[in-house]
Amino acid sequence: MSNPMRPSRAALPAAALTGALLLTGCSHSADTESPGSTSAKVNPSAAATPSWAPVTGTPQVIPAVRDFRRAEGRGWRPSKGARVVVPAGKGSNVADEAALMARDLGGLTVVYGDEPVRPGDIEVKLSGKNGGKQGNNLPVQGAADEAYTLTAEGTRLTLTAPTDAGIFYGTRTIKQAVRAAGGLPEGTINDRPGRPQRGMSLDNARKPFTEGWINARLREIADLKLNQFQLHFSDDQGFRIQSDTHPEVVSADHLTKAQVRRIIALARSLHISVVPELDSPGHLGAVLDHFPDLQLRNASGRVIRGAIDISNPKAGPLIDSLLREMSQLFTNPKGAPAYWHLGGDEYQALMSSSPSTSYPQLARAARQKYGNNGTIEDLTTGWLNDRQKTVEGQGKNRIEAWNDGFFTGGVVSADKNRTVAYWTGKEIGKRPPEAFLKEGRNVLNFNDEYLYYVLGQPNQFTYPTGERIYRDWTPTVIRGTRAVNVPASMTGPDRIPGARFAIWCDRSQAQTAPQVAAGIRMPLAALAQKTWDPRTPALSWTAFTALAKKAGLSG
């Protein structure tokens, strides 16, 4: 239903509609309803047929539509008196999508119920026998649920989809096409994503971002049909969400729980799943500053910043209490995919030349727990398995961890249902992505060669460009610059579900928040294109950037 927390990122500028309205040769003087109202029935023949210059070419949108079948006709433009018609009624789960589109198009009237569709109207309806029975704004189960069909025929536009997510993506296509070309050409679009997971990850721990900044990015990625937002809210530099169980660990500059709930609500209304990340057993400095007895120390007694001593029996309960509290904050509708990212990367104990010598207490604890063959890798794997059980106990069912938190050849194996978030082959996680795919794991693409936007460009990182992603990267290029070398059966969307573009704030003062927003805009557009459509892009990079500007996606 209509959600007051779901304003458009920006309603279509009046100038963008002027051309279409001036070309319209009709006036619906009888159409006096205010936006969002329900009008009395009007005989379609009583409404004049609008007239405009034909919309030519292919639909002008990012990402490009997968299939367009052209037909003879003038296409569709938003015209004076045009309405958005929702046959399922104001209480349906597509009413909010319809209302948002009406606002995006400059304030069209929305009518509900069994209303005749007039010339110039947009009709929005669910297809399939189960469409109307689904809950409102539920996360989808897969890419098939995100498909939609748009038909421009006889001055009318019809949008159908099996779910409200598909309807939403259809409205994004309409919004962009109107911005870029004034409307949609005559014909039918059948569109769907190539990969079910497409998103952005934000390091809000090293550099705090405001609720407003985050909400603006959510609206931007939603317009690109990206559907995931990962929030890394705890690290050595800060713990950025209010905590009632451990208020002492919370940084001064943080998001309140009320703000987080609003972010989650907005994301859900935009069909974006939020993926919380509370990293452990490394990257815990902001928490451990208040629990010095749990800080990891090496054999000489030196404190290892950010690493928790997983041999200490008090370590697990502390992190579990935070995981339970945050899991209850990041709620999910019943039966929907519920994501959680465990972290697991860069545990300093495993980055030394001889972990057992440098950290004898960890080696000893591993042997005590797992027998004489137990190793620190086993202890670390067991730690993540236990944390996974904690969040699963809170209803989370899509669990992820960074690839350097997976180990082989030990007594203990990582939980089989944990997705590999593959970011690097440069550190302790030197296993190639092929190894994970061959052992049956799903691998999500975070390739740090293309998809890592690291503030200050430390450690030989350079700011990624949209052009490089657009030209050279695909979802199967997971490590370095080449595609994975495995059978095609292992590279489909069921095994490589997609990718996320990650913003890391290692040198937090290197860029301001507006500079970050500007820097990530075109890389995100390129990521959206390459995760939605598996084909080689039809447009040159120059044409792509020009389209992004016309469609209002490039700032």
C-alpha cells in the first residue's frame, strides 16, 4: 500500500515533461481527481486520444532491457490527463509502486479498481494466479520473481509482472525512459535480471554516513534495479548503531535504532534487501576497546588491534549478545530471505608466519577442543560456525562470510550453507574461486580488482571506474581479470548469484560524503548493466554515460 516513507528520489523535473505535454493534442477537462484519488468510471470513448510525436528507437534505460519487440505506432508519452490505473485496488500490494511511479512522472492521478483504461493511461496489474496473494514488498526468492512485461500499444501502456518487485522494476524502466527519451516506443518489453543478487556494500564503521545520505543511495540503486544493500557497521574505528545491551561500545557518531528501522523500511519499499555485517573475529577494535581482557595478545604479550581472543570463554557470549540484538533490529518478513554477513576476514592470528608459535593460547585451545590435530584454523572455523548458529537462531537463513574466512584440510569445516563472499586472492584466503565452486559452494562476486572503492587508495588499490567494469568485468570474473575456469554448470546464477560493489573507508578523510556519492555513481550503473544483462553491452561507453546523464542517473 501507499507508504509515506517512500518518496521519490526526485519527481520527474517539470522540464522533462514539457515536451510531451506540449505535443499532446487533447484536454481532459472532466478529469479533476487529485493524485491518489479514485475517480468515477469514465467511458473510454469519452476521452480524447492524445497526440504526440512518435517515440523512436529502443527503450532508453540502464540497465538495458533484455528483449524488446517493436511494433508500428507512436509509442507512449506522459500526457495531460494521463492516469495510472490499478485494477487490483488501493489495498493491493502494487498500489505503492503505482503511487511512486505517478509521483516520479510529475504527479499523475492514480485510480483504483475496475476502471476503464483510457487513451494515455498506464495500467498496472499482477500476472499469474498467485500474484495477488503475495505479501507486500517481500524480498524475492530469485530472478524469475523480478521479471516484468511492458507493452506500449495504441497510446496506452500496460505493465504486468508476477510480483510487486517486477512491477517496481517496470516502473523504474518507465521513469528512466521518460527522462531519457520522453517515453517508450511502440512495442513490448520482456525484461528480467541475469543474476538474482545485485547490490552495494557500505563501510559505515570507519566513516559514518548519515541516514539521509544512505537513503539517497538506496533510491539511486533502486532506480538501477539493484536489490541489495550491505551495511558494515562495526570495525576498529567505530561501532555505528545504537546498542542497548552494550551501550559502551557505541561510537558518538552513530545511527539510532529508529534511524535504522527507517532505513530498513525504505529499503524494503524499494525492493532492496539489507545485509547487516558484524565482522568477527577480526575488525572488532571499537568493541574490544571496552573489553581489554578479550583482546588477542601474541606470545610476547603485545595486543593485536581489532582481534578478539577466541580461546577466551567470554569472547563468544559477548559477540553473540550483540548479534542477537542486531538480528532483532534487522527484521525480515516471515518466510523471506533473511541475510547476515559474519565477516571472518583478516583475523591477524592467521596472518603471521607461524600462528601456533605466535599465539600458543589459540593452538592450545584448538587441541583441547578438537583433539591433537586441531589447528587455529579449526578454532576460527568453529568460531564462525557458532556465530552462524546464533544468527540462524534469530531467523537468518542466508549467511555469508568473506573468502579468507574459509579453510580446508582441517578437522572442522565451514557450515555448508554459508555463501562465499569472494573479495581477494591476495591475503590468507589464497584459495581460487574455482575451489569453492567445485566443492559445491555459492560464490558472490566482490572482486577487489574492479568492485572495491577504497578511500585514499591504500595498499595499491585504485578507485574503480565504471568504464573498466563496463568493458572488462562480468559476474564470472571473480578474482583478478580472468573468468573462472570451471564448467558452465558452475557459473550460472544458482552458483554465482551476482555481485556487490563495495565502498571501504580505510582513509576516511580522503573523500567527503558527496565526493563518495559522485565517485560511485557510474561504477554502480556499470555493475547494474553487467549483472542484469549477460550480453555484451550494445552501447559504447561514451553512449552509455550520455544515456546515464539523460536518464538522471549520473548526478
